[in-house]
Amino acid sequence: MQITKIHTTGKDYLFCGCNAEEGAALAERLLDRKMGIGADGLVTVAEEADGVKTLRLFLPDGSEECASADALIAAAKYFYDAENKKRVSHLRLCGIDYTVRLSVLAGRVLCAWLEMPKIKPRPMEQLKYYHGIRGEVLRACLKHPRVSLYSLCGEHAVFLLESAAAVKTLAISDVCTRLSEVLFYGEKIDLHFVGVSGENSLVMRSWRSGKKELVSSGFGASLAAYAAYEGDLVESERVIVKSLGGSYCVELDGQDAALCAKCETVFYGEAI
């Protein structure tokens, strides 16, 4: 079985031609970093009748992930290399269609662009987090908190902090545990903490609902740029967002966003 491993923004994904029904069992075996090849996810591919390539993304524990901008970016490169430099323009993950495009130089993929579904702000709902016990906990965790809620292939909260230093020194595990217990009790929502690090440049740290800090989040980066632009923290609709795993470039057009990240193949071989 041919295996390709592609790296993007601190994450790596395996691609193979295996049957999607075998994906969960293969993921547990191949994604283990001690006993297998090791990666953050296994992507299986099926061709739909309408020509759109349908993906399924399996995690190391065998569960299935329904939203990953980074996996879609890696998939765009995988298809370009695997299909003799043929560019794929549409991908489907969990029933949602995405448009992708590549930046190529001398036949080599430099980066991939992913066009996001429309960003859906939830402005009225965020007001409830500023009052009562929720508001007290929010202000106890963060200085001058500014929170915005969005739906984008899942639910997200973006916190605009006073500086990049505040983001970097944030005790994210303690803060997110407390916020999850009181502020977002019972809600499955990813948290993103954002600060300005330069002209039209942001730094971001992300926390996955109920789990841990993420090295990167493509959806979070898109929302960070949108929230910062709406909050007049950046002047341009083209914003650089730096995460622990690497940087994204986000281009905004109203509630539409396109996300760009570098991607490269780091392994190609066979698995027995």
C-alpha cells in the first residue's frame, strides 16, 4: 500500500488508496508515532459521480474528524503530485464542498489556497457571556476581554487580547478549563486567542473543545483575521496569522475568506 505523508502548519497527514471502510483500523495502526509511521490524521479518498473528490479524515484513535482546513490544504497538494500535475479544484469533506487552488513554481507546489464556507457571526449570543457569573469568570480569566462567536464548520469563540505578549504568556490550559466549566458549559466550541503582532499581522493560540491546545487551526486563523478586521485591529483584508505550527495568509471579502498555507511532502513509501 502506497503511503504519502504531507506536512502543513505543524501538522502531518497520511494519504493512501485504501478503502474508506478500512480507515479507522488503519488509522490506529499507521498513525501511532512509536509503532507506526506517525501522523495527525489519515485521509482516505473516494471519487464521486459528479467528479468531486470526497475525503474522510481519521484520527489516531480511529475516530473521524469532519472539519480540518489543514487536511484539505494537504489534500490539494497530494492530488497535484499523485495525478501527474493535474490540479484538483473541488474537495468534499463530510458533505461540505470546498474550492482549492495552488500556487506552483516550476512544477513545485509552494502553497495551497482554500476557500472557506461563509463565516456566520453570532453577535447576539455573545452578549450573554458578559453578564452574571459568566461575565465575572470571563473578566477573572482575561483582561479587557473581547469575545466574538462564529459558526464555521463548527462553533468557535475568538478572544481579542491586548497584545501578542498576552497571547504568548497566556496560561491557556488553566484559562480554557475554567472557561469551559462556566462560560461555555455544555457547549462544544473551539477557543482562539488573538493579538496583534505587527502591521496586518496576528499571533494566535487555539484550544480544541474538550481536548488540548492545537499547534494550528485553519478555521481559527480565518476567524481571527475576520474578528481583527471587524474590530479595526488591522487595516488590510489580507492578514498574516501566526500559530505555533506555522503561519497562514488570510484574504477576506466580506464574510468570505480564503486561507493559504505552505505544504510539502515529507515521506513517500509503502506500508505492509
